[in-house]
Amino acid sequence: MGKLKELNIVGNEDAQTVVIFESLFESKTFLDVCYSTPKEYVSICWAAYQQNSKKNNNLNGKIFELIIYTLLYRENILPFYSQAKVAFVPNIEFDTILYSKSTPVSLSLKTSLRERYKQADLEAIALKYVHRRAQCYLLTLSSEEANNVKNKVNDGSIIGLDKIIDCNTNDIDDLIVKLREITFQESQKIEVVEGFLVKK
């Protein structure tokens, strides 16, 4: 599967999406993309996908995820978990979790929002119920929808998400700067129950 597999950014799943993503750069890889800001990286990769691939709404979200994963890799914001499950937060698979003991960070990745922001908000509430200081961000490529949802965050209609990040703007640049200030690590193994164990 090429560079994404070699660098352990993807597992064995979603081979079709990986092939499409890696074909965007012709004989190069995402490591060869020249950019000056995170916003520019997202723009270059998304434009390449839009120009060189047949439009497929089912793949849009997966390609966007790979753009953000490779951006995090390029910006050395590591380690991170994709398609992550968090202990004591049942029935939720988070798009991206960056783990820190003091401040776990969730990135919900949606090319467009429509009603999906409600799901992202519920996931953020569930995560914060367990990790009170968690930071939860919703990243999108839809500027108009992002502005509408930002208003809902500001008026208190949305209570779990900390910020809506429009990846067409400097929002993504600011987020990357903020994430660089946090030291992330692999999560520790959790003993669900501790104490003196009595057994036969």
C-alpha cells in the first residue's frame, strides 16, 4: 500500500481509498507536497483529489481523513489514534484521538456537516463525561455550514464541541499551532478494577 502503510498511518483496511489518495501525487508521495501553512496543505490535497478522481461521496470523507492524518504526520503531531475507541465511552468510534493525560483531544472529521455536527457534539459530550478536560474539535471543508454551526457553539446550543474548524481558513493553522503545544503519548493500559483480588 505504499508510503501510508510503510509509515503505519493506515492499517489493512480501506485499500481502495489508500490507492486513490496515493495516486494524487503522481510519482511523489504526500511527504513531497510543498506547503507553507496547514491550510495550504489541505487545499492542495483536496484540489488534487477533486481534479483527478471520479466524484464519489462515499470516498470524500475517507480522503479527507487521510489528508488530516498525513497533515498531523507532516506537522509531527504524534502519536494519534484513528478510528479510536476510548475506555468507558461505549459505542463510539472517534475519527481521531490524540492522547494526553492532562488533555485528550478529539478531532471529528466531516467534509460536510448537515446534521452530522449533532453526532459530533454528542460524541464530545460522552468523551468529556469521562475526560473532563478533553478538547473536542469538529473539522470540515464546508465553510457555509461551518459558520452556521459556529453560531450554535457561540449561543450555547452546542455544548460538547469546543470549536468548529473550517479547513479552508486559518482555523486549521491555529489548531495545528495549539496542538503542537501539547505533548501527546500512547495511552496506558487501564485496569478496569483494582484492589485486593480474592479468588479460588
